[in-house]
Amino acid sequence: ILAQDRFCLKALVCWKMVLGLAVRRLSSKALPSGQASLIQSVGRLTKSVANFSPSVFFEEKHFWRKANLGPFFIFLFLAPTVYRSGKDAYWNRQLRKLNTEEIISDRYDWLRLNMIQDEVETVLAGQVPQGGFVPVELGPSLPPR
């Protein structure tokens, strides 16, 4: 057997073992006493969210003795970061759009100016005499003899 075939065979055996363990772990089994099922815990979560009352939560006795403050303080701690990130994302998008609009506007201005320049050159080229312009001489080209 080639080395490559042995490697493939080992990989296949390992894959079967992994799948077997995953199936065994995910198969339904009885819950030990004292642990709630997923449906029951989701039901309790929805009831607690529905019954939430800020006046009861922030009452001093409940706030210091019974309330779960973790999510509240995590929210307070992360609120400025989330706000700043949202604001930065908004302005980044707006400025990128503005930059694109400015580039397009600059290209149209450049095109307009070049079109005007081409028209002027065309009109001036039409006004040139047949033999071209006679060079202007300020004096004789050769000194007198």
C-alpha cells in the first residue's frame, strides 16, 4: 500500500470515529434531575423579559440583592463604543459618497473645459491662411554687404 493510500485510510477511520462520537453525544438522553430542558429555559426567559419592570428592577432592595446586573453594566460600558462605531460608519459612508460625487463633478468640469478648448482650436485652425502664416521679420536676415 502506498503512503498516500495509508494516509487516506487513516483519515477515513478517524472521520468515522469522529462521526460516531458526535452521533452518540447528540443522541437524545434523559436529563439529570435538577436541569431544565431547553424549551423550559426559553419559556422562563420569555416570561422574565415580558415581566420586566424598570421600577421594580431599580428599586434599591431588588437592585442590590436580587437583580442580575451583568447585562445592564455591560450595556452601560459598551454604549459609547457602539454609538461611536455607528457614527463613524455613517460618516464614513457619507464622505465616501461625497468623494465619489466630487470626482465625477471634477471629471465633468475637465471634459467641459477640454471640449471648449477643442472648439477654440478648431475655429482658429479654420482661420489660418492657405500657405500658413508669413513669419514676421524685424529686420533683414543677412547683414548688408
